[in-house]
Amino acid sequence: MSLNIQQNQQSGNTTSSGTSGFFSNILIKKFLDILKSVSDGHMGHGQHSHGSHTDCNSGTSNSSSAGTLSNKLMPPSSFNLSSGNQTTSSGQQVQGNGNMMPPPPLTNGSSGGQTNSGSQTTSSGQQVQGNGNMMPPPPLTNGSSGGQTNSGSQTTSGGQQVQGNGNMMPPPPLTNGSSGSQGTAPTSGSGVTNTQSLPASNSIDNTKSTYVYDSKHAPTGDYQISYTTATKGKIYLDKPVVSAGNSVGATSQGAWFNTDATGKSDGTYDTSKKISVDGSVTWPNAKNSNTVSADGSTRTIKTNALPTGTTTGVFPVSTTSAAGKIDPNPNTIKVQDITLVVPTNPKVNAKATAVSTGPIGITTNGIPIFNATDESGKGAVANEVQDSNGTHPQQTGIDHVHNISSSLLTTLLKDDPTKTGVVGYALDGFPITGPGTGSSELFTKDLDANHGINGTYTGADGKVTSGYHYVATQDFPYTVGAFAGTPSKLQGYSSLG
């Protein structure tokens, strides 16, 4: 039924045309009072609900005029003033009171971490009115971006869309193979702040007092690395290995590895089956000197890094040789100019210093000694192929050893049947001796976390000396696990960075 209603401004009476047969003046006035009451209920706090707003999903503008009173045409407000009547999901009418109402919870797939402006649609299809406030983003799952500005839309590994808000997000914890900061080099006496995960190793524990060395089941030392403190049986390293778990140097596993039922290394190898690089090259231009200052306080070792009194194999290694099929070393031995100046009476510090991936000392016949691991964290002696004296060159041509092999030990200590003599010096000045005691042989289990011990040994002058020294053992980590003293810089050594 159509009504044409007019109000008499002067008398305050209401008249109607076309309806006198249906309504009396009293009934019409009552109807208008009710209509005005309903209208006031919407207009009192309805300024935020009316007017234009933009649907963020569709990009279209929706307009509701002041004369439209049906609540069913308006979406529920998000942190909006509760004005007028509201209809709940169960159909119940709720009178607005002007208070703030919380928005319905966003479900998986809804936007987060963005300005909640305009109308939003959750994954369940619910309309949510924007209010300009920021909503926190849903938590990022593994595989999402980290350590970056959360700008633009991001997709987590679970396929969830996350809208950027311009804030910084912390990176997820580093796992093996993930990218991110791997720590910084330590100062003297400290380790590296590092979260790098090394592959699991099933290398046997050669640090237990009950351990008995077996040359047919020698520990490979794979991933026996510490980044925080000196640890017996491990290399205390000053920075993360370059490529944890990946092949560096050797391209395949040698037949000397002992394997489990699945064909994987069981963490040991048979030293009697280990092959070596072919050839026997002498170096008549090898130079090596070891002098003590006039006041007896410092020792100066000079070497061109070519071995005196021993030979090397042929390098580069032929790719068709047995060694080349496992470790095709392409490097050539080159003359160096290396100098090491160390105290003759070094002191043991309260806290050990981490070693580098490069030189840790020099043998008495002038060969640089590198630590026991390759650049991937694997045991270099077991995985790589060296010549018969345990040497091979790295990328800049420096011939070096990772252990004192039995053949080299025999040559260096040919006049010392007790095998207690000095075979080299570490960068901190402490001597590295043979594994003998005069009556037995020392192994890693007998030494401290630095791979050293306080005891007697035969000095360079042939006299029995007592004091701290490192020991060149047959088992990993072979020479120096960490520096007990303060290491000196190896002058002339060109680091690869």
C-alpha cells in the first residue's frame, strides 16, 4: 500500500491524503512516532556505517543512503561502533549500544599483517568491514621468507598468502642447507657464533678410555667439528665449513671406506686399503730453516714449502689414474715464501683459540700442516687422496699435510726409536711430537681437548724435555685440535678467503 504523508509544520497535526478511510489521525501520529524512533536509532551513531566504502576484494564502491534502514543490507562492522539493531548469525536482533565490537576471527587464507580497510572476505565467505587498524600477520611456516621486509604478498610453504606490512620479520632458524648468516670469525680465545647444522656422523668415539685403535677401522673424523669450545676428538674451528655435507676435493667415496648394510660409510676406513697418488718427485730446491734468536726468546722458521729429505707424488693428478678417479686434484705444487715466528717458551692460555681451515703449523722438514678436515667438514685424510708421504697441494699451490703419516714419521724420526721427538711446530710455538712415550703409543683418548699433553719428549737438540706439547697420533684429529697458546700469523701464506 502506498502512503502519501504530509506534516503540517504550523499546527503540528498530521494529515493524510488518500488514506482517511484506513487511519485516524491518532493512529497515523502513533505510526510516525514509531518510525521516527527507529530512524533515530540508526542515525545516532550511524555516521561510520553509512556513506560510501570500497570493497577491498572487488574494488567496487558500495553506497547506502540515509533513508535505507534495513540491517540485513549492511555487513557486520569490524571494530565498528555498534549502532542500531544488529542481526546475529542465529537471527537474533541485538540493539546497538555504541561500544566497539571485535571483528570475527580471520581464518586460514585471510589477509593478515595489513591495514584492515574496506570490506574483507574471509575464507569462509564472511564479510568483514575495515576500520583502518593493523592486523597481525599469521605466523610464517618453514620455507617462508625471513630476515627481510615483509612487503607485498608472501606465500608460505603451505601455500598460505600473507600480505606484507613493511615491518621486518626475523629469519627462521637455519637448518642444513639453508642460507643465512653463518657466524663471524672469533677473537683470540673464543669460538664462532654459528648455527650451521652439520650432517650426522656415525664415526666411532675414539675419545673413550676403553677405545682401542684398529687400523682397519680407523675413524674418518667426518664432521667432528666444534664451533664453541675445544673438544676432545674434534676440530675447534674458527668459522663454518664452506659446503657442509657436499663433496669438496674427492668426487667419490674410496673403496677403503667400511660401509653399513645400505652401502654408506659406517664412519671408519681401512688404512691398509687407502691408495696414494702415483710418482716420486724430489725437490732439490727445497729450503727450510729453523733458528732461535740470540736471546733465546723466539724461534723463526722459514720455508719455501717444498719438502726436504722426502718426495712428493705427481701433481696435477692424472684423471685416468686410480687416485684421479677418486680425487682428481688439478693443482700444481709451487714454491712459496713462508715465515713463522713463535715464542720458544709459549704459555698455555686459560681458554683455547680456534684453528682455521688452513695452516696450523709446519713440519720440521718444511711442509705446512693444515687441520684435519677438508672444506666440507669431512676428514681430509680419509676422504682425499694424498701421496705416499701424506702431502698434496691446494688451490694456490701450497703443498701440505693433514697428518703425520707413518712414512713421514719414520723419515722425520729415523734416529729416534722411541718416537718421542719433535716432528713440527704449531702456530702458537708449542712443539708437535711423535706419538711414542718410550714404552707405549699415545692416541686421542690420552690427550686433552687441544690434542696435547704435559709430559716428556725429545727436543730438537736431542735432549729429553718436559712440558706441554701436541702429539701426532694415528687417529683423528691427528695433530692440533685447538691452540693451547696464542697463535702467530703465518707470514707469506695467501688465504683463499
